[in-house]
Amino acid sequence: MDFLARIWPALTEADTAATAYQDPAWLRAWARHLPARCEPLVLAALDDDQPRAALALARDISRQGRSRITPLSWPASEQIRPVGENAQAVGVLLHHLPGLGHDVLLADLPDSSLLARQAYSRWGEPDSQTMYATVGLPVDPAALSRSTRREHVRRRRAVRALGDRIGYHRTRTRRELLAAFDVLQGLHRRCNALRLPTVCRRSSSSPLGVV
């Protein structure tokens, strides 16, 4: 938690590829909501005692004493990536990941990230992938495929049938987003129910240090 508060912000600001899911406030909020059997864990690659890349993780200990390592805010967050786009430092993180627990799971890795490219080269392609659609705004309904238009019509009918039992509110502040935490977690749990993470295995060594 101290690393997330003091060191992580500078890494995030220096990383042009960092997203809201790497924001220290987002990660600290998730860390505070971890169940009692879990602990937050930051894996960082150092060069001359300076962190070059870091990955926010969580260690879950089962009743049988088996440990499982996952990204800190998985499965509710998307676009899992470390802060720091240093290729050698990211390689160090991947080298040490398998030794952190009995099971190490990675999911929602963006294909464009160094973490994903190096993970695939070491352990092969993931068992499953979910493609994230890119939709240009404003949306032109006439440009959508016939099947997509039919699906939208079906969904509109379902929403109308619900009447005043369904509402919409867009969060505009960090406080509002955290207040919607339970709803967000439930939606992402349903979204990821059938998704299989990638299991890490041991890999080759690297000269940089690790904490």
C-alpha cells in the first residue's frame, strides 16, 4: 500500500500507455476491499535501486494453504498491464511471476502491451480471448450490420418492458465511481464468468533485480 501511495504515481505519470485501471487511486481502493484471506502485492523490477516497471497483484491463500496470484483488480478491471514500458524490466516481472504462488493467473492483457507480447512468446497464446469492439462516435445505426440492428431492437423492447424498474446514471467523480463499486463488480463478474485466464509457467532468468 505504501508503494502504491508513494512510488506508483510517478511510474504512472511517466507511462504514456497507462490507463485508468493503473491509476493508484483505483488500485488502492481495490486493495482496501480485498477479503481477509487476500493481500495486495506489488512486483517491481529495479535498476540502480530505481523501479523501472511494476505490476499490482493480489495473493489469495485458500483454506488448504494454496496461494493464487492474480492482477489486483481482476476480474473487474480490463486492460491489465504494468506501469513502465521498459522491455527488459517487464521481462523481469514475467520471470519472477511464476515463483510468487502455486497458481499465477493473468487475464485481460491488451495485445498491444509489452506484458502480453512477452507473455505470449514465453508461454504461448492464451486459452481464450475476448475481442473488444471499437465503435466510432456518433454511432450511425444504418451502418451497423443487420444482425446487430436486430439485437438492438430486441434490447430496446426488453428495456421498455422493464419500465421504471431500470435506470441509468453516469458517474462523474471518483467518489461516485467508488459508490457504484458493488454494481460494477457484479456486472464484470457476469461478463467474465466464462472467460479462462492464462496460467503462467516458469521462464528464463534476467539480470535486473526484483522486489
